[in-house]
Amino acid sequence: MPTPSRIMPEERHYLRELAKRQLDYANHPIMAERTALWYRHNALQGERPLIVMEMDTFEGDMLPTPRCTSPAAIQIERNLLRHIVNYEEIGDDKVVPATYTVYWDIDIDEFGIEIPTEHGVDASGRTVGYHWQHPIRNLREDFQRLKPATFSVDREATFTWKSFVEDILGDVLPVEIKNASLRWHATPCAKIVQLMGLEAMMIAMIDEPDAMHALFAYLRDSILGFAKWQEREGLLTLNNGNDYAGAGSYGFTHELPTDNYYRTGHVTTADLWLNINSQETVSISPRMYGRYVYPYYCEIAEPFGLTYYGCCEPVHDIWEKYVSKLPHLRKVSISAWCNEDYMGEALRGSGVIYSRKPSPNFV
């Protein structure tokens, strides 16, 4: 989050006008209709597919050039415009919130070693690619370099930023603190590729099975440790409403939180959706997936309330023996590379939602 700074009177006025515009859209009757549709959909009672277009990768082409000039004001402007432009220009089934969200300022030193990253930029200066300088060259020898993850939260910075935003628009849009740190965090295979590269990961699955199991166990413990640390620190926030809770999906459900939350007011992992995937292992056999990936993913999913599995990877080859048996599974991503006919029949009456990712080529 940027450092709160003095903003110009015209910036303040403009941001307040944007906040009023967002609130108008949030209060539109169609938002109540969409909210009801999402709750029915996630309860396996939906009457039509719900459509979500994610504009993260082309947001720079959708949002207008910032009118604000100070970094703090620009961030608030873009967060407001993100909802406004989505409603005005895309018109999918996202629900415009009647609040402004700030997020806990959480930091994690995940591996205890540096992973230098080289970035590529285009002619306009935008980052268009990157390359990791993988710190693990020989898994058996380099595994000992990995350290237990360490975590911290800057509560003062979080509350300072919240107060700054509230001073500008809090009387228009209530400002709430939420937590997005686990949104894409439960991805052990992505972390392995970051540490050693895709080719080295696949070779190690054959040449160094014991070391690979040790690496998966290390990452499992790190991911669960991060979640449990936040649980103890009171940092977890519910994601059972208008919250991103899977690859292109939202968390609206009355099945969460648990009774324990209503008794104690304390959020635990059992009150949350988990978003988990294994895109990096599309080239290994189902048997190898079952040997290396599935056992650790089961252990990661077990403490959570509901599970969303997958992103862009096909799942039909690993569905019956593995993915279908993940704890608390409610949604599975059916990507453009998936056998739709097979998965359609497999999911019929299963209690698991078919979350389709069509090819974007036509768009």
C-alpha cells in the first residue's frame, strides 16, 4: 500500500464523486438479483450459469488514464474505477460492493533465500514478462538452504491507510479491512517452479523422489503455517460473501462460516474457502500426480471449509482417482484444455460445480 500523503482538493472531490458513483451501482436492484443468484449457484441450486470476465491482464487497456497525480490518490482512484468500469463496460455477474476494501499489510519471507527476478518491458515501459534465477540447482544439495517461513503484519500501516481512505470517502463508502494473502498462496507446484524451474522439477520427480517429497512436505507445512499464524493473530477475514474465492469465482455461501465462528467471533481456516491448483504439473502422468501432488494437496485442503480446485490446467485425467476426493470440494475449474464431455458427465449430481473457463480467443 502507498504511504498516505497529502492530496489536492480537486483529487479529494474527484474521488468522492467516484465513490458516490460506485455506491449508486452497488445499490442498483440488479446487484441484489446477482447476489441472490450467486448464493443459489454456490448452494447447487442455480438456474443459470454466472458469468465472470476477469480483466486483470488487460486492465490497463480498460481503465482510463488516472486523473489523480499523487500515488495514494491514484491507488484509490483505480480501485474505485475497477468496479465502475466493470459495471459500465463489461456488465458480467460481478456484484459491485457498497464498501471500499483495504487489506492487511502482511509480509512473508517464504523460503529464507533470495530469488532474483529479471523483468521484461515493452516500448511503453509495461512489464510483459519475467524470469526467475532459480536458487535450487541440485535439489538434494540445495534443499538445506531453505529456511522455515517467517511472517509479519504491519498493523499500524494498515490502520493508518484505512484512516486515510476513511477521511476521504468513508462517509460515502464504509471502509473495511480484509485479507487477500491466501487468495493464490496455496500453490505448492508454482512455488517449486519458482525455486528450481519446471524442467528440473519434472526430472527430480524421477531422479530424486525422496528429496521431492521433502520439498512438498516443506511447502505444505509453510502454507498451513502461514494460515495458522494468521488465525492466531486474528488476521483472517471471512470470504463467504462478495469475495474472490477461486479462479474467477466468488464465495457467496450460507454454509460458511462455522458455528464456532458465531460462538466466538474468531475466524479460522474452517470458516474459509480455499483456492488451490496445480497448473505446473499438466505434463506428468496421473500416477505421478497421485504420488507427489495429491497427498499434500489433501492435507492443505483438510483444515478449510470449502475447496475450489484448478485454474487453467485440465483435470479430466486426474479427476476420478484424485481431484474428486479432495476434502470439502465444491467447485472445479474446467479449462479450455479439459475434456468437457467427460467432466460434464462426471460432475452430474456430484455436488461439485462445473466452473467453465472457455477459450478467450473469440473475445
